[in-house]
Amino acid sequence: MSDVAKVIRLHDVDFEARQQRSSRSWPGQRTLSPVTSLTDRLAEVEARQPKSLGELVRGTVADTVRHTADFARRRLTGDYQVDEFGLDEHLLESVILPMLRPLSELWFRVEVSGIENIPETGGALIVANHAGTVPLDGLMLQLAVHDRHPKQRALRLLAADLVFETPLVGGLARKAGHTLACPADAERLLRAGEITGVFPEGYKGIGKPFADRYKLQRFGRGGFVSAAVRTGVPIIPCSIVGSEEIYPKLADLKPLARLLGMPYFPVTPLFPLLGPLGALPLPSKWHIEFGEPISTAGFEPEEADDPMTMFEVTDQVRETIQETLYKLLTKRRNPFTG
């Protein structure tokens, strides 16, 4: 047996096969066979229903054991693939995303709109606001794209250096399909037909004080726009409401942040006062909205090097996200109940 996974290059990936994952059944999902009468259908449905709580528990345990055994077999035999950026799709769909679903569905109760604006095939660049002190918004965005899109497309996030320099976190980020936020990697992903995500505010957005919530910070130098123009893919503005309230940042202990090599050391209503318990995010109600795509087809590739043109497009994306944030906030009655 071999514990080494096969490594595949991006341009060799069968994207069509990946996009057909939506036709698969979820683990434990039951399908009904064709029948010719309503009586037969009712009889089959009744036969498939658990007869007791004990049967339900035994069935759940059996399914869990079966899927765990299958996962272990594939990991031990190397029956999985990773691409040149480190994406381990088997680990992503079997472990990482299932761990995130309870947080999304039960704690943050994430609602998603505009998912139809993400293309079913080909590359696109999702540009979103960034907030929350801890970057949980990136994980919730990745899960939303995968679970709500009809083709269950994988979102490849462009992350900061610090993510990949952090022990354990960096390795998991690579396996989840994320890569360094640099123009070269962004262009390679987009040319390969991947859905790529970027948070242009960076640390300025995620680490801003709670008093400045939902006020977009500066969008860097527009490098993400240049990547989209060079590859000819659409830019999809994305607005996330709810992330600002999970860790309200009241202050920043800068000396401690410098000592630890962090961009900031936050003080929230619960952290560090309650220690590890203060790391639990507050259960705010989230809404993620994907706006209408902004086409880059009308630009010539050389315009990607024109600072003024890129600034204009960057400003258009930023204004679209900001206006959508204000629109969503006016509809929200309470940060925690929606």
C-alpha cells in the first residue's frame, strides 16, 4: 500500500467531472426506485422509514462507520489526488466542509442570495468585504459556494502570508484549496477555469474597530482587477453581513501583537477576559449576497497595466459591495435574529 497521493497539474484536471458532483447522492441519502402506482410509492416510502429511535440510531452509526472506513481506506492506499497548489479535494469534501456546516447552518444560520451569478463553468473572481477579527468569513464563503451552487464548485481563496506561516493552519489551508494572494497564482487559477476569491481589504478590513463596522477600507492597488482583465473572467462583487458581530473588536494591544508577530491583538467583550471561552464567536445572523457579474470582456489585455483604468474598475467593485452592504443592513432588524 502507498500513502502518497497522486499529484495532478491544474491544466490536467477534469473540471467537467468535478462540476458534475451535484448529481451525486449525499452520504446516507436514500433514492427511490421507479414505480408505476401511488400505492407502490407509498409502500416503498413507508418501508424505508425507521421503525424506531433505536433503528434510526443504529442506521446512523452504521453509515458513519461505513464512511469512516471508506475514508481511511482511501487515505491509506493513496486513492486521492492533490493539484499543484495542494488542494486535496477528498479531504475537503470528507472532513473540512462537514466540520464547517454546523457552524454555518446552526450557529450563524447563513442565508445566501445571488448564487446564480456564479457561472456553472469557467473561471470567475469573487471579490468580498472582509471583517470579523478572525477570518471565518472566508470559510463561510467557501462553504456557501460549494453547497449552494448547483455544480458545487470549489472556491479557491487567495490568502495572506500569515495564514501559510501559521502551524497546522497553513497546511489545512493548502489542502482546502487556498493559495498565496499574489497576481501570478491568481491568474493561473483563473486561466484554469477556477472560481477564485479575494478580500482586497486584507488586515485593514478584518482588524478594523467595531465602531467602523461595515465601512469598507481601501482596496489595495487593484491587483485583483488586473488578474481578471488579463484572463478575461467576470468579477463578482460579494457582500457579507453578519461577520462584523462575531468578535466585536474594542481595542488593540499593539505591544503584545508585535511580540507575537501578529497584525493586531484584539480585545473583545469576551476575549481575553474569559480566556479560551472568549474565543467562541457570537451567534450573529449572516447573509451572503453575490452581485451581478462585472464583465471584463471589453478590456484589452494591455489595459491591465493601466493604473487609472484598473483604479476605475476597482472603485466600481468597491462601491457595488458597499451599497449592497447598506441595503442588507437596512433590511436587518437585529444582528443576532436577522
